[in-house]
Amino acid sequence: MIHQLIKLIFWITDIAAWLLLAFATLAALTYPFAGPAWARMDHQQLSTTAIVITCLSWALAAFGALLVTRRRAIGIPLTIAPIVAAAAINGALLAGLVVSVIPAVFFGLPFLLVLLQVKQLRSKSAP
């Protein structure tokens, strides 16, 4: 029963991670062209450093989502890091930490359930 629940939750998080991977990859590839255009529409300057940092943030989120689809728990902090970094740069670190809890719980829940199931099975098999 719990095994089927874990498979279902992994399936749902896989769909979300693949969508995040697609969106983040698309954003990382298009921002160098679209970012300056949007900045010019607002009559603002956009530095090359800001473009590179934004593209790297999207690439980091995409790589983290790819790791989540490959069942690597290290992908969770990689998907959260751009949220916290962007909020910290804008002076809203607490808001970034609060918002980052949502993907952490969403992507981390199946890993936590697997960990709990493994601990339960090990305690049953231990003499």
C-alpha cells in the first residue's frame, strides 16, 4: 500500500520536475535575447552581469529538476537556490525562504517517505 503511494507521489513530482526542467531551460536560453528587450520597454538598462546571473540561476534550477527526475535528493536544494538568491538580492530573504518551502516539501516528500519506509523495513529485519 505505502509502496503504491510512494510511486504515485514520485510520478506526480516527476511531472512537475519535467515541467520545471522544460520551463527553466527555455528561460535560460531565451533570457539573453528577451531580457534586454523587456528592459528597454521599461526604459531601463540591463547589465551583462545581470543577464549571466539570471541565465545561470535558470540553468541551476533546470539541473536541479533533472536531478530530481533521476531520484537524486541533491536536486532539491539546487531547485530552491535560485529562489533564495533572487530574494536575497532584492532584499527579501525571509520571503524567499518562505516561498522556497513549497518546492522543498513538494519535491522532498517522496524522498522522505522512502527514507521512512527503509527505516521501517530495516527495523523489522534487525534481530
